[in-house]
Amino acid sequence: MSRRAIILTLCVLLGLAGACAKQEQATDPAEEAFGVLRAAWSEAETSEAKTELAEDYLARFPDTEYSGSMAGAIVYYRGNDLEDPGGAYEIVSAALERIESPDQRFEVSMELLSLSDSVDVPLDVAQVANDLGAVRPLTFNEHQSVAETATDLEEWMVADEHALAASELATPEIYRTDYPDREFTDEEIASRVQRRKALSLAYDGWALYNLGDTELAFARFTESDAIGSVSYLGVPNTPLYSFWGRAALGEGESDRAIELLGAETLFGEDGSGAEPYLREAYAAKNGDNGGFEEFLWATRSELATSVDDFELADYEGNPVSLSKVGDGKVMLLAFWFPT
């Protein structure tokens, strides 16, 4: 599944989960219908069932706060799971014609854009952004969403414009404005703003590289790396290493490409997407891909970080430490919560 598809899935599920948390009494037909859908959704076991629920709701109530989530569900379940992107496009585009809210038109249009590589219909990400921008300024998340979609579509000028615009909106003041009902410490705000800026700089660097501005692109990558956060295994929580590694590969810097793409392939969010370029970098350095799997295992062992010992309660409430049960054993840890 592509990064874009995964993000869409999460957006759909989070949108539904967020709506489920609402406690207000339904006051109109759309809210009452959504309550029915919410109950049915939890019982739906197949992609066909979820598709039918989302399509029925969007057909009856195309212009509500749930339009984007419903469109996303249709794109994901019909377009991806049921392998009918053309059908998903027809249904969602028909609903779009009935939507007047600029915000909902933007959300639904962005869902349609995710089908661009599957349907033979010209879809213009710049126009989608301009339509909303004519009504009000885009937010950080909206600029970033446009930049990511434009990157998927290889619309590099659009990606550059909106990644840079998102970067300029990565400020403490704007972050607080985006979450007016939440309390953050100054340290939390600073960290979250840096993560925002690191993300947009990574996308801007990749857009600039594809536009031919190599020097500025590498400067953006370096800046993103300097301020961004990393996972427990030291890999950025952005596609930075994937972009930077591919750019290094394009410049003939095989060792640097292997360093970046190896970490991303093994421990990053875009591992499967980065691996073909890692293989290419490995072959460029060594003449062919012979020994690649051994190299990959050695790199994994080199980069792997020993986990810190911790203690959790078992089902009976008894404390259990990792060091006492995991010594010399392969262990699977599953962290879950009921929903």
C-alpha cells in the first residue's frame, strides 16, 4: 500500500473515530443518519459493506462536516480494496458537484486527487488549492496536504510552492491557533513546530531537487535533518531520508545514498518505497546486487538499538520487566487499547 493510501486510511478511521466521540444529541437528519451509520460501521465486516454505508450517506447528505471522511472511505474501500477506482471517482465527483462549502469541496477534491494515478481523468491539484485559497488562506495542514499530493503527482512547482508556504506557517502562534481548545507548554509547542517545519522542508527539498536546484535542495535537507525529531531507531519521522537518499543517488554519491536509504529501508515509514533505490545505490557501488541480502542484514545489526529495560503489568496486575522475560529470546510486544 502506498504512503498516500495509508495516510488516507488513517484519516478516514480517525475522522470516524472523532465523530464517534461526539456526545451531542443529533439535531438534524444528517446527524441522525450519521448516528445510524456509526452503529452500522462498527458491525460492517467487509469492504463492500463499508463502501455501501459511505456511498449511501454521501449520496443523501453530500455537504456536511463528514463529506471528506465519507469520500475518503469510498476512495479507499471501493477504489483500493475493491479495485474500482473509476467507480469511486464517479461517485465522489458526483457528490462534489452538490457541495457548496469551500472547506468540504477542498477535502473531497483532495480525496479525488488520490485517484489520479488510477483514472484517466485530468485532475489539477493547483486548481483545487486555488479554489479554496480564493475563499480563505490555507492552513499549514492544507498547504502540506497539497505539497504531498503534488509530490505524488510529480507536480514539482506546486509541491515547492505549498511546501514552502507550509514551512512559513510553522510558528508557535499559528500552532496554538490551530488548537485553541488545548493547553500546551512552551516546550511542547516548540517541539511540534519543529516537527512541522522539518516535514515541510523535506518536501520542499525534494521538489527543489526535481526542479534542478540541487544546492538549495540539499540545504533544505540539511535544515530538516537539524531540527526534525527521530524515532527510537534514529530515523526521521518524515520521508527525509528517502528523499535525501534518492537525491544523493542521483548525484552519484553512492555511499551517502546507501547510508540514508539503508536506515529508511530498515526502520523508516517508507521502507518498502526506499528499498528499490537502496538496491540501485548498492549496485552502483558494487557493480551488481550480489550479496545485497547479507549487506542488509549486516546494516540492520549495525543500526539496531538495544531497547531500554521497562516494566509493565500482566493481565493479573503483576509487574513484569523486559529483562527478566526477554533474555536470549525472541519476543513480540503488542501494545493495544480497546475502542
